[in-house]
Amino acid sequence: MQTPQLFDESVVLITGGTSGIGKATAEILAAAGARVVITGRRADKGNAVVDAIVANGGQAAFIQADHALLADCERIVETTLANFGSVDILFNNAGI
């Protein structure tokens, strides 16, 4: 029997998750069992973070967005809800 992890199946949305503190938080929470959604402007960086998390057995997705635009912020939430069903933890990390 596998031991449940602290964040099993929790959906964590991390704005600005493509580098620095956001990236590190995404990696740690994914390793603890969370399903992680990261956002940022640079798709190459976002996809690299997702690829690393998935390679380590985690679940992650990237949504490209500009957090200074209300429409992008709304799309982030709508997309996360459509794909994962909830947002259990929101880490507003993006610096704008």
C-alpha cells in the first residue's frame, strides 16, 4: 500500500511558476503529490518546468499568460477549472 502524500490530488495554481521561487514551489508541491498548474509569459520556460515535473513522476500543466491582463487572469482560472475541476491552493507569485 502506497502512503498518501501531503498534497495528494490537490490542485495548486502558481502564477509566475516558470522560474525562481515559483518554479521551486511547483517542483516541491508536485513531489508532495499536488497537481500543479503554472503560469507565465514564456512558453519555453513553462514547458521546461512541466517536463521536469512530469519526468519526476508528478502532474503539471502550463498556461501561457500575461498577468497584467484581466482576460488572461480569467482564462487561467477557467482553464484550470475545466481541466482539473478545482483550485485548492493559489500561490500569487507573479511579479508585475
